[in-house]
Amino acid sequence: MGEEIAKIVIIGAGPAGIAAAVEAKAADIDPVIVLEKAKHYCDTVVSLYHKGKRVDPVYRKMKIDPIGIMSFDTESREEFLSRIDSIVKEYSLDIRTGQEVLKVQHSDGLFTTITSSGVKIVSPIVIVAIGVFGKPVRPSYPIPREIRDKVHFRVSKNPPEGLKIMVVGGGDSAAEVACFLSEKNSVTLCYRQEKFFRMNDINLKAINSRVEQGKITLKMPVDIEEIRPSGQKIEVIFKDQPSEEYDSIYYCLGGSTPQGFLEDIGVELDGRLPKVDKFGETNIKGLFLAGDVAAGKGSIMAAFNSARRSIDRIREKYKDLVYN
């Protein structure tokens, strides 16, 4: 699959991502591509707001006045989503759903954004507009204190070598982690179903290829009942199967924090929050953060405004890149 070219790539199609795309298109910046891993934009409102739930621009009793194009008054979930639908059509936004961004590479002043389906987009500007720093989904059984240093929810910058590792999960993240770790470790991928239902074709082919090469062992369907310390290893107790020992476990059950994603790009953090200026620009020139990811959970109106500030800064500081 070849590379596409864009002026701005926006990661996340929530309020901040959509607002950034609208402000960019209104400023005659084109093409602008928005990538969203969910099957629809405004996923939080679609998935977590019940029918008829109020969407309010006032957050924690603080009213935020709009500074850009995007604005709304208190309305129902359905009215808000209808408003967003109209705006997406009015500005002909290029929003691509079902496209989880795996990595963003930065070289020679350009970013290459790579998605789970193999799409590669090269652009001088990237705006990350994903959700707040949350917590990864943990297993239902407890993780004993004695082995917590051997249990992980993301791959660190310095991955292990020469270990016997179990990866737990059946989605794209589990596949990517298993394939990556299998280069220098013995990896077993565990999943509770008989088949992978949530894995895209690229990752499924990669898993099957590594299984054929003997780099990954599949253990499925299988249910884990307990994990416990066993000397310097982790004993995994399976339902209806013999227990096994591993050096380390990686859980890929969803809900992972964007902290690791930003760290991998090279974004500097202050504790758990990324360092950004008042326009949302990070320590990497041309890489902006908009909405919740920049400063923690906030209001929809604040997300709209943060996107406007980022686009204004891009027009001023990087006009030669986005208007050439």
C-alpha cells in the first residue's frame, strides 16, 4: 500500500479532532485527513451517552465562550450528533473510521502516520486529539504484589530479550505486541475464543506467519483463572488445562493509555501529562495536542477552543508548510 500526502493528519475524531479539521478546512488548508479507530466519530458521545442524555457546554459550572467556528448550546445527545453530522458534510471532512494509528514516525521535518490497516500518510503537521490518560483494562483476577513487576500493559522503550512471555488478548494490540516481542523472545498468545474476531487482516496474517515460523505459540480457547508467583517466574493457572510458568505477562485487553503512544513519538511528559505550550504544540515541531489529551479531561467547548488555537498557530508558524 502506497503513501498518501496530506497537509495535516489529525488523530482522533472526537470534538477536538473534528473542530481542528473544520478550522483547517475553513482556513483553506487541504488535504486534511482525520483518523479514528472507532467505527464512528464522536465515539464517547455515541457509546457512553444514553438516549436523550443532555450534552452541556458548561463543565463543572464553568461557562467557556467559543473562540472559533465550533459552538453549541445545551442539547440532547441526538441533537448534538445531528449537528456534528451536518458539520462533517458541510466542510466535506475526510474522516476515516476504523483506522487505529499504530505509530507516528518523525524524520527530516515530516511525519509518517501508520494505521492498523497499513495506511501510511506523510504530512508536515500532526494533531493528536485522542482521549484522556485513562487506565488499561485489567484482568478480573488479582495480580499478586510479588509479581507486579513482571506484569505489563504496554511495551516499554527497552523491550525484554530471551524471555518466555505470555501475551493475553485477541485484538490488534495483542497481535502487534506478540509479533514485536516474538523477535527476541519465546511468545505464547492466549485468547479465550476459538478464533480471532477483532483482529484486522494484516495482523492476522502476521500472527499466522510467526506461528508457522515457530516464533509464536497460540493457546486458545483458554481461560485464565489465576496467576501467582513461582520462584522468579509467574505460574498461570488455566481452566481445564495444566498450569504453565512464564517470565513475564503482557495484557492487551483494551483501554490502554495514550502515554506510551506519545512517549514512543518522543513527546516529553511532566509526570503523566505531556508538555505543551499554550497552542498545544509539543517539544516536537509540528506535533500538536488538542482536547483532553493536552490537559486532562475537560469540556467539549474547551476541546473546540483548543483546536482553534492550534490551527491559528499552525497558520502563523507553519504557513510555508501548509500553504505551499
